Amino acid sequence: MRLLPNLLSRFVKNGRLTVIFEDGFRQAFGSGQDGPDVTIRLADKAVEREIFFNPELKAAEAYMDGRLVIENGGKAFDLLSLFSVNRTGLAAHPVQKALRKVWRALRRRQQNNKLGLAAKNVQHHYDIPTKFYELWLDETMAYSCAYYTAPDNSLRQAQMDKHRHIAAKLKLEPGMHVMEIGSGWGALAIYLAKYCDVKVTAINVSTEQLAASRLRAIEAGVAHQIDFRQVDYREVSGQFDRVVSIGMMEHVGVVHFDSYFTIIGRLLKEGGFALVHAIGRMSPPGTTAPFIRKYIFPGGYVPALSEVFASLERTGIWCADCENLRLHYYWTIHDWRLGYEARREEAVAMMGERFCRMWDFYLASAELGFLNGSNFVFQILISTRRDDVPVIRDYIVEEERRLLSSMQTSA
């Protein structure tokens, strides 16, 4: 008796999945409607058993190793699109229910990003050659959700608009000192220094990103305004007019949310406030998918808003504003994926075929998670006092217009 058909017959209802088993036997699953038509070939008997017991991890690994082949010129995106429109059926299978129960029991251990381990987890993803990311990111090298004032805007325009949107929310004045927790390749720090005339202390634990950031700041002519430091956020001292953290909370782990918000509050000068931009989930608290946890973001976790606000309550931090960006990251990753696929041959020459198969799976699953899944991005403004953030949101629009005019004048 074959194990995998038992799972697939209960799981695949929309679209069609045709499986060619290692002995040549062929079986189709699904209605053929409301989803893609995908054919896969399994190279050996063991892969069938592995996928049955842990499909979200083992299907990815089999694809990476060439043991699961997508036929007829299909891509990882096609297979994951089929999974995406059938995701609820997978979670309902008894074996998968049991597996998720184990994941939930272990999630605090999996996300325990203590000092030292947190840096290793971040470096796993970011300390690979910057030239790889340069293949498919835009010129800003921003590696977080962009802000699309229109869905067909270019990726670069959307990233610049994101930086302007964040700067406007922070209500910056020349000469202010900003702490950035998790600085990436320096895109936001460079924008704030160049267009808002502020000083920025930007911290990161990725050696590769910091080296590239310093060079980019020199090229932009703002190196004297930015202090890039290799340090964990828990080891930072001093006080700042503003604190900003983009795409960093996902690396903190649920065990450390209270510490994260407490430290942000401690870093703020009297009257200052902070902006946190992170991926969230609209569903209840959950776990990190095993493929993402093992290969892409070890120690990473996307919080439910209930977890975010519960932590703010425990730490006595005010949430002065919350904005949810629901489709913006879908549009962002869609642009990333197309850019990556256009340069994939160069990526293979640089990183190898197995690595690029892993990246195929990562970008496709991330894009679909923001289209059909529960993921979105939130931005919150937080402070230690109720009135540090302007009480009327009109200032954000006014600041965006002022910054846009200033950028156009200086261009």
C-alpha cells in the first residue's frame, strides 16, 4: 500500500497534481479546477515515505536534491501554488495534525535566540556573498517589504517610497540621532542621513552586510553621519531621539519579545518614539514552517498581533499607531522572484544548483504566503508615554509631501 496517495487524495482538491512514482505508476489527484495542473516525478521509493510524514520539509529537500522533479518545464512556484490553494486540507490530515502539535510544543526552544546564537542564526542567511543579493534586489539593496502606492510601481520606487513613509512617521528634525536596530545593507540609514539630515547609529550582527553598508554610505557621501556597529541589540547603550527597527522582530523569537520592547523603550530619550516594521500573521500564534526554519531563517518566527500587543502590555509600552500592509510584501517578493529568475544562471554559477533550488522554493513559498496565506506586514509606532507621538495622523501625509518635494529639488 502506498502512503503518499492517502495524504494526497485528502489534501489535493483544487487544481490537479499528477505523480509519477519511481516504478512508473502514475496517479492524479484533484478536480483539475481552481488551481494549477502540475506533474511531478519521484526518483526513489524512500522519497515517497519521507514526503508523507513531513511534506513541507521533505518535498523541498527532495526538490533541492533532484529526487522530486517537476515535469513539463514546471517550476517550484507551480508546485507551491498548488499547495497554496490546498493548504487547509493538508493541515487537517491526522499525521499532519500530530506533527504540528509537536512543532507547537517545541517552538519556544526553536526560537530561543540567546546572545551568540542569535548572531549565528542571522549570519546563516545574510553572510553569503552580497553579489548574490545584488543580482535581484533593486539599487537600494533594501531587503524588506516595500511600499507600493500603486501595484505597478517599480521595485526601486516602492522601496524609496517605503523609506519616505517611515521617515515621515518618525517626524525627524535635522541633527536628531536615530538608532536603527537591524540595518541590512544600510538602505534606510543612508536615506535618513541624506534626506533628513540626521545622525544614525545602525547595528547589525552580519559581517557581510556591515562591510557592504559602509562602502555604500561612502558612495552616497553620508559616511560621516552613520556609525555602523556589529553588535546585538541587547548590548546597546545610550539614548536616542528615535529608534527604528525594520524586519528585525522576526529574528527575535517569542521568548525575547518582552526584552526587545523593553530595550527599545530604554533607548529612547524623553519625548522620543520608535517605529517597528515586521511581518505578522492574521491567524492565532503558530510555528515557523520547517523548511524556513531549517534552511532560510533558523530561529525566526512571524508573530501574531495578539503576541505583539500582549508583549507591549506586559512591558508598559504605548502603541500609538498601527498600520497593516496586507499585499505590499506580495508585490515586493513577486518582483524579487522575477528578478531572481531572470538572473538565475548567474546565481547558479555563483552559488551552485542546490542552493538555487533552495532559493526557488524560498521565494515562491514566501510570495504565496503573502497572497494566499495569513502573512502581512505591520508598522507600529511605540513610546513610553501616551503623547510622545503626534495624536493626529495628518502629520504623516504632510511629512511625506515635504520629503518628496525636498528629494525632487535635490535631484
